[in-house]
Amino acid sequence: MLGGDYPQLLARLIARTEWTIQLPEHQVRFFEESGPAPALAADDRRGGRIRVRTRALAILEQTLPAIPRAVEAIGIYTSDFSRTGFGFVTDRQFFPEESVRILLPSFWMRVRVVRSRRLGPGCFENGTLLCERIDPSVEAFAGLLPMLRTPRTAAAQ
């Protein structure tokens, strides 16, 4: 397969993904916020952040030995991007030092989790360091292609 298949495979995977993130009431306008994020006095980040809010997918590549997890596509909401990092919201907790593959509409990347905090039931905010940014390619779907090749059954819908 060529990199041209990336958008179709991503769309199919997004359609098969459960979206169970429960944004807290104070984030009712989450998807309306975009653009430069204001800096806070106690902020330890090295650079400015840009808020970009969209749906994307996360695939755990390296987990903690004490917490093994299956390879699966996890629905996420992107929060913000910086020169060296990325933030996202999901329905489950990630742990520092876990490596995650993030699939976005125009590229994919590998990140390492540096922090995670619970915002409410079914909602965790995660901060990561960018390890690698990669142009669209089928390699982004490693470990998931067999699932994408089988038709979705009525029971799975």
C-alpha cells in the first residue's frame, strides 16, 4: 500500500473507534477554542502553544511493564501543539514514559507521555513530548491493518 491510502484507512479506523470521552461542564466550549494559548505564570513549558481541537487516534506503542495493554486505536481530542510537545484529552489514563503513536488527518507522530491528570469521570488530559513527526504512510497503522481489512459486523456496530 502507498501513502495515498492513509486518509481512507484513517477514516475507516475513526469510524470503528468508540468515542467515550466525557468532557467536564467547564469545557463545554472545548472545540470552539483555537489559536494561541495564553501563557501562565507557573507554566513550565519551553515554548508557546497553539490550540488545535479535533478528533484523532492514539495507539500505545510502549507501555509500562507493570501495566500491559492491548494494541488498539483509542479516540482522542487534540488539545494543543507546541514546537516540542502535544496535548490531548482521552477517556483513559496514560502514564509518564509510555510511547504513543498519534494519527492525525495530515500526518502522524510518535510522542512520549510526560504528564496525565484526571479532569473528571472518563476524561484525562495528557501532555507529551514530540519524538518524531512522520508524513502520511501506512506504517501509521502497524498492528491494526488486520482489523481494518475485516468488515465490521452488525454486532460490532
